[in-house]
Amino acid sequence: MIVSTINQGLLWAILGLGIFLTFRILNFPDMTAEGSFPLGGAVAVTLITQGVNPLIATVAAFAAGCAAGFITGLLYTKGKIPTLLAGILVMTSCNSVMLMVMGRANLGLLGLTKLKGTWVSVIAVVLVLLVMFYFLNTNLGQAFIATGDNVDMAKSFGIHTDRMELLGLVVSNGIIALSGALISQNDGYADVSKGLGVIVIGLASIIIGEVLFGNVSMFERLIAIVIGAICYQFLILLVIKLGFNTNYLKLFSAIILAGCLMIPTLKAKVFKGVNLNAN
């Protein structure tokens, strides 16, 4: 049970890392994630059922997520549609795309070869971590970070901010789709409804990591997201072990995230009260 929970945490950590690029670095509330995540699973599972190598199918799922992010990026940067609305439009469209890809609402992998196991999860997380850290430390990555920090200042330095925002949405949703592909293979099926609430799970991984580790370096922040994702899965396991109805897991996820978001505020109030008493 513990190994399985850690394995799930590692796979969901990839989702958290993808969401981190838009929600934390670019400060974008990108709803495309709820479409690109199940889209990745749909593409990977469909290709595997048609005899394609699972690794190639997973790469194709990553590309499908990148395409979804690219469309959102074009709607935002060229169409001047607000990010939130652009993401919702693409997220909604992905539902129909998945039905066209799979030909049904869900598709299984019973008896088929797939990428599954703890080592697969570990290798996938390590690769994503290393690639993201390398990218964020390149000149392009620094321009990407600068765009998220202050768009106007970034423009004054000659940075093409539209390109940076487009790049962020493409890479972010590619990583999210990768997570969806690996989780669908791990679960043994893909379903068009799998994206419901994934943003909450990804944000929970990010917030829990930030609460646990506070202000740290970029690489440590990425590691914190992985640890946060694993902790989140253990919290969900605890909820299940306490006998709560598993049909309400989305509600418990939202409560856990809300609690984590309130911790910094509560800590500030507590420490403020301690300082006042000391004076």
C-alpha cells in the first residue's frame, strides 16, 4: 500500500510540475490542464491498443498536450482572449477530441503491454525534473521567468513576452499530458472524465511543498513539488483508511488544498500574536 501510494504520488508529481510552470512562474490560471491531462491518457491508450509501442504512445501523448497548450496560447496571445477563458474553451474542446480519438468514453488496456511500475515513475519524474531545471537555467528559461515576474519590464529588455507565454503553455500542457498518459497506463484505462479536478491535485502538490519547505532555490522547489505530491497521496490514503466515502474524494481534495492555502496566513497570525505578547 505504501509503495503504491508513493508510486501514485510520483506520477501526480509530474502533473504538479507542469502546472507549476503556468500557475507559479507565469501566474496564469490555465484551465487547459483539465483537458490536456485526460487527452494525454486517451492518445496513449488508443495508440497502445492499436499495437504502438507504449514509449512511442507516451511521446505522442506529450505532443498532443503540447498541441492543446499551443492552441490556448494562440487564443491568448494572438486572439487576445483572456487566459482563463481560452483555457476553458480548449478544455471543453478536448472532450470531443478524446471521443474522436477513442471512439468511446473510456478505453481499457487489459492484457496489453504498458509503461507501469515504480521504476517507470521514478525515471519519468527524474527526467522531467532535470529537463525543467536545465531549461529554467538557460537564457531562454530566464527570459521565461522574467516574463512571469513582470511582463512590462521583460518587454523593456527586448524579450518577446508573447512567445514566452506561448512556450510556457505548450511545455506545461505537454508535461501535464505526459502525466495523464502515465497515470492512465498505471490505472489500465483512459476516460474522458479523468481530467475533472486535476488542477486541484496539482495545486495541492505545489502548495504542500511550499508549506513544508518555504523559500528555497528553484531546484529545491521542484523537489518540494514531488514531495508535496507524495504527501498529498498519503493524506488521501488516510481519508480512505478513516472510512470516508471514496465518492467524495474531490471534496476532500478541495478541503486539503484550502487548508494548505490557509496555513501561511494562520502562521503569520500566530507569530504576530506571539510577538505582541512578548512585547
